[in-house]
Amino acid sequence: MIDPEICIRCNTCEETCPVDAITHDSNNYVVDPDICNGCMACVPPCPTGSIDNWRLVVRAEAYSVQDQLGWEELPGEKSLPADVEQAPEPVEAGNAQPSQAAASPASAMAAGAAVPPWSAAHPYVNLYTHKTPITATVVGNYRVTGADTESDIHHIVLDFGELPFPVLEGQSIGILPPGTDAQGRPHHARQYSLASPRDGERAGYNNLSLTVKRVTQDHGGAAAHGVCSNYLCDLARNDTVQVIGPFGHTFLMPNHPRANLIMICTGTGSAPMRAMTERSRRLIGSGDIGKLMLFFGARTERELPYFGPLMKLPRDFIDINLALSREAGQPKRYVQDLIRERAVQVRELLADRNTCIYVCGLKGMEVGVLEALREVMMQAGEDWSILHDVLRREGRLHFETY
Ligand code: A2P
């Protein structure tokens, strides 16, 4: 069962489930007991652990999808009928124990890894929940795209004062927007990736940053008002915000000397890439950083968040490849086109076991990026599916798409 009080509605479980047993409405994400085969593929990728809840029930009394959609909290344990030993099918909802996850063939089907790289630092998760959020103060809110463009993307800095909020690059937090939804229920938390490194947006300060795009349209282009993104983009200095988290224990950067990063992103998917790049930049003096290769997709230069600061980074520190899709007078290019163009360098990095790959941004690019990586390997007569498996097993390929 998915705990509605912890779930941040990020859709990871629904996307991961190989048998489509997970569904959702505007209230909850739920597991259909008639479809779930207990393969456990959904459990490791969940950034909050909210899906790892178990109740022993007689199969005929398993909680229905309709029941679960109405939950505000998980039901308590029910005692089983006294004659349950003789009942035809007493099962633990979900049928399997968490320890079977690693061996599950279905979990190996997901495109990305369900484990972090071996040298990742250990993350804290769920320190603050819907019931016990932490209050952060806005100490900065700047637009990071051209003022004349449609893409209104903000860099928002939140400070936690004296309260602990330890984070790592690649983790995310939840923001609780004020107010209620159409049914009069408090809004659910919205998830945002950190754009700042572990030691703060400003090194040594207890703060972090987010990259937030003001949502004015849905995926189909129809007018839509993003509840949380508009709230965040309109915040002023000294406003306070309710925060939960941190979340995420797999999309984490390697911590060992000379680890290489291939970072592939579009739009606000650049947030974790900025965090990892800045972490590496602050370590330049140590002499321990590996190679950084960035593929970044945006409509135009002026709609590419952080364009100015990004272009100021030294070329021998990071290999920057910008894929612009709507730049006047230029052919339309996506990140996957540039991965193909840079095949030799990409292959070189892929051949090094110290390389980790991170993909964040539009859902649609996931297939395109995988296909480009496959072609890059194939050109050299190598089998992508073998490497893909290794990358997943070793926690070296991570996706966060939406
Ligand atoms: P496009 O101009 O075709 O929409 P957005 O600004 O909407 O967040 O998108 C960021 C960038 O990602 C844009 O350049 C957009 O191109 C591009 N994009 C859209 N679909 C895909 C896809 N399937 N694969 C890679 N990039 C994509």
C-alpha cells in the first residue's frame, strides 16, 4: 500500500510498474491488488519509501482501488479471522517481501538504476513530513531566462536558519503550497530537485536552491495554472514556505576521486546538473575531479536557465553541448542529436567504469537518449544492452523525467 501521508505523487511507481498495477487520481496513488504480482519493482525507486507498507489480509478482503483512492491515511492492522490458517489464500498484500527486490527480474527492466553509485554519500530522507513540515525563508528569487521569452524559470533560494536540513546533489524536496484544492483538501506537496550542492547555495550556509518553471500550460499546450510553480515564482524575500523531505536515495553523484559525469537534461531538468557541477567546481582545487560532459536542451539560448553563468565555466572543467530546438536560423536540435555527434567522446567516457550518467527533464527524451546511447555503442560494434545492464547494476545510470 502507498501511504498517502508520505507519498509526494511523483509518479515514479506508476512509471516503474511493469504490469500497470499502480494508478492514481487527483487524491492518491494506489496499488490494484488484483493486478499486483509482488515483483517489488516499484519499491526501490520510490524517493520517499511511501510504497513500502504491508498489511496481512485475506485476499478476498484486500483493499480495493476505490477504497485506497479515498484514503487520507493508511488503515490500521486488522486482525485476521481465527480460521485464517484454513482460509484458501491468506497472503501478505503484494505477496512478496522487500528482500526479494534485488533478485526481481522486473526491477531490472527499468531504464535506470535502483541503487546509487558505490561511492555516493549516504542521504537523509523524510526528515520532515506532511505532518511535520519545516519552515524555510525565501532569501532569493531571480528569473534565470530572458525576460522577453515565454519560459519563465526562477532560481529560488530557501534558508533553514538553525534547523537541520542535510541534502545531497540529486535529491529533491517537497513544497506544500498554501490553500486547498477543488475538493477543499489541502494541496499535495510538489517535488522539486535541488539546484545547489550539499554545502549550500552559498557554501557554508544552511540554504538550498530550486529551479522552478512557471506552469501556464499543460503538456498538451492547453492553458493551465500550476498551483505550486506560480506560488513559488511569485514569492518575495522573507516570505516563508512549508517544506518536506529531503527525498531520493539513488539519483546521487559518485564521491570517489576522478569519477566522471555525463549529464543530460532539458529545461528545469538542469537543476540536479547544476548541483553536481557546482559541487565539482568547488572541488577543483583538490585535483580529484573527473571529466564532466553536459548535454543541455532548451528552445533558445535565452530560454536556457543559467545560460550566462554556465558559459563562464572553464572549458577544461566541463564539456558543454547545447541543443537548441527553436533558435532562429538554426536547425532544430535535441540532446540526443548531440550525443550522436559527440559519439567518440561519449564512448570514451562510457568505457570508463568511473563514469555515471544522469538524465533529467522531459519524459519524451528518455527513449531518445537511450536510443542515441545504443547507436553510439553499436557504431563501435559494442552491445548497448550489456553495458546498459552493467550501468543499472552498478548504479551508474539514473533518470528523473516528468
Ligand atoms: P521543442 O522545441 O521541440 O519543444 P521545454 O522548453 O518545453 O521545457 O523543452 C526543453 C527542450 O526540450 C526544448 O528544446 C524542447 O524542444 C526539447 N524537447 C522536447 N521534446 C523532446 C524530446 N522528446 N527529446 C529531447 N528533447 C525534447
